[in-house]
Amino acid sequence: MFESYPSAEDRASSKRRIDIRVLLALVILITASWTSAAEIRESGPSENLVLPQPFATRSVANPPTVIEWPNGREPVAPAGFKVDLFASGLDNPRSILVLPNADVLVMESLRQRSGSRVVLFRDSAKKGVPDYKEAFVTGLNMAYGMALIGDRFYVGNTDSIVFFSYRPGDSHVAGRGSKILDLPAGGHYTRNIIADPASRKLYVAVGSRSNVDDDGRDAKDPRRAAILQMNPNGSEMRVFASGMRNPVGMDWEPSTKLLWAVVNERDLLGDELVPDYLTAVREGAFYGWPYSYFGQNLDPRPKKPRPDLVAKAIKPDYALGSHVTPLGLAFYTGKSFPQHYHGGAFIGMHGSWNRSKPVGYNVAFVPFNNGRPSGMIEDFLTGFVANQTTNEVYGRPVGVAVWTDGSLLVADDAGGKIWRVSARR
């Protein structure tokens, strides 16, 4: 029996069908990749996120070059607001604390031992510009956070919490402070501190030593990558929430009185991973670091996985975007801004060092309603980037605080300035 072969016409027809199938497959593949790219969403409410796989894009080192602010130039606020220079000539100003008498304390958070200090500004004429400046506290150790409870002024050194005696109207406080708690030093050095609304507890943010705890040292100290709670005298310290790589900014949501924080997530998984976030800090909660992110998305790098911890990891409430570096957080409790901003969260975005296209470098705003985020993230204060192509910047926003007149104060550590944003009348 002879074997039957297809004719030339049949072979041509078959080839056309194969070509069509290949073309369709390519169209489907390309469409899928377009859809995937369009669906990737790394900011907004957690339930709406669509994140890429780890290493879908390469990681880069793209640090900014800081240049001086031109004379007469300032950041840009939305229509209906004006921006004024509140203070200049500061050395790495990072956090701001407004005292009950309207004095403004600014932490010059120098990265060297005994080099940090707190500077006091006073506007005795009530003109929106300080007319008095004084060194309030000196000799601090890579300090960052500040808090006031009654007659005690607290400072978060990188290795301890100390307090100084304070009376309303003091222009400086004496001594080296009384230590109430030791903290692990090194790694992410910022130790922010905040008192609860009833002044019964203090909360301290302590970052990790590393990116993903390669050597296991972070896992040996539960105080790392966590927010701690303690009494005002330092007693009964405990871990309030954990699995937060580097929590920094903290504030109390005004309607619910719940603690919220902004957290800097891990690096080197790609341009679009992992989003930094804003979240309510739930007592006893574990937020995933270093084993997972945004709930139970596994990080492939930890050498000793912990499926038991991943199983209980919870999603943060709100993604801010990958590598934006949120450091400052302040809920708007003033009255002079338009209603849209009342109760919402202002966030100081220090800006990326490791993204192909620089992100951050602004003060962002997240609207809130009934104690929850109620919309997409908005730019509020921009203009810090001088040239995006060359990644030159004039400044980098950090701490934010609502002043007693309802204006917003913004620390610009790279520019050495404090900016004041007020509503036009």
C-alpha cells in the first residue's frame, strides 16, 4: 500500500492555517502583556492593587543630585494655597513637633554621634514667620522623633528614648536627658516617637537593620521592624505591631483615634515592587516583612521561610507606590484648609534612590472619610524636582505638621528649609 501525501495546494492551505494560528498567538501574547502592564497598580486601596511578579523589571541605583533652590523659588501647592519660607539654613531638618503654645520644634537629625539637636522657632508677632530661634536641645545621638507629655519632652535617639523636664514657654531645656529605654542601634536609624491622645502610652517606630534579613539578625530581636508601646516612664515595653520593614511617620486618625503609620518597604525586587504604604496599626498584627509583602505575596529571597508567619500576615490599608520613601505623616486637624482636606493624611515623600524614573519628592495627600481612606492619592506640594531626566532635585520632603493656625509645615532636609503652606484668603 502506498502512503498518501498531501498535495501542494493542501500544504499551502495548511501553512496559511499555521501562520494564522501563530499570528493569533502573538496577538494574544502581546495583548496579554499590554493588559498586564495596564492592570499593574501600585498605589491606592490595597484591594485594588495588581502587582507584578518579583524581578519583572530590573532594580537600579538612581540616587538624586541635590542642587540649591534658586532665589525666589519655592515648592508648588494647588490653586488656592500659597507657599512661604518658614525657616532656612538648617542642617538636615527631618521631623517637626508643634507645641501647645504654638512654638515649633525642628529636629536637625545629623547622622553622627552627639550631633543631632532640636531647634525652637517662635512667632511671637503671630505673622506666620518666626521672629525667635533658639537651640532647644543639643548633644543628641542621631535623633529623630519628639513627643511631649505634660512636663516631659521626649526624644527618640537611635539607641534610646530620653526625656527632659519642660515648662510651657521654655526656649531650651538643660542636661543630657534621662534615659528610660534602650533601643537597638544601627540599620535604619530613625526612631520616631508619639504619645497617644490620652498621654498614657508612648509608641516608638524601630526599623530593620537590613533589606530582607539575609543574616537572620533582625529575627533575633523582636524590637526590630516593629512599633513598640510603653508607659511614659519606659516600663512595660512590648511589641505593638511587627513585620514592618521601616515604619517612620505616625499619627492618630482624628475621628477613630486609631494609630496610623507610613512604612518604607523592601528593595531590589524591581521598579514596581514593593509599594511603600500607609496603614492603620492593628495591635498584635504582623505585616509580612521579610517573608511576604502586601499580605501573603511571598518574597523569594529569605533563606529561612516562615510559612506560619506568612499565613497570618495582613494587608496594609493603602499603597503609596514603590520606592517613594514616605517619612512624614500628619492628619489635617486644622480648619483653614478647604473641607476636602479635613481629616485627610498629608505624607512627606522623601523620594526614590532606586527607581528608573524618580518617584516621590513631594508631599502627597490621601483623603479620608469616616476614618478610612476615601480616594486616590493626590499631589499636594510639588516642585522639588529640578530635572527629572538628570535626577536633580532642589529638596526632599520629610516631616509634616499642622501648625496651630491651620497651615502645614514641611521639613525639607536636603534643602535645609521648613516650608509653610497656607490657604489664601
